[in-house]
Amino acid sequence: MLKRRWQQAADPRVRGASKMFDMPDPALQWRDFCAELSDIRAASSLGRQVIADARAAFQLFHMPQQPFVPFPDMPQIEKDA
């Protein structure tokens, strides 16, 4: 909807704001990425590296929780007794 309005705008400043609307469709980029991955044999050295990198990336979601340490100059909120 925004892209259509942008394309129909008479104001040249609005028409000049094309960076966001000229970006490639993320769904198409994802499809192309998946197509490239499907061409890589899992048993190849590149395939093994892709798998290892993906596992390492997903490990970020399984890191242990760290206790919150406020900044030294952060005001402390006192709890009601």
C-alpha cells in the first residue's frame, strides 16, 4: 500500500525517497538463498562448514542467562516494602 502511494506521489521529494521501496523482495532473496543451499552437498567440505556455521549461530539462542548488571550511573528503582 505504501509503495503504491509512493509511486503515485506528485511531490518530487517523496518520489525521490526510493531506497526502501526499491529494495529487493526479501521473500525472493530467501528463495534464492535456499536454492543455492540446496545445490550444496551436505557431505562436501562446504556443506559441512555451512552446517557447522548454522549450528554455531543457533547456539546464541541457547546461551545461559546472565544476571542483569546495571550501569553504574543507572538510577536504582526501590521496591515498596
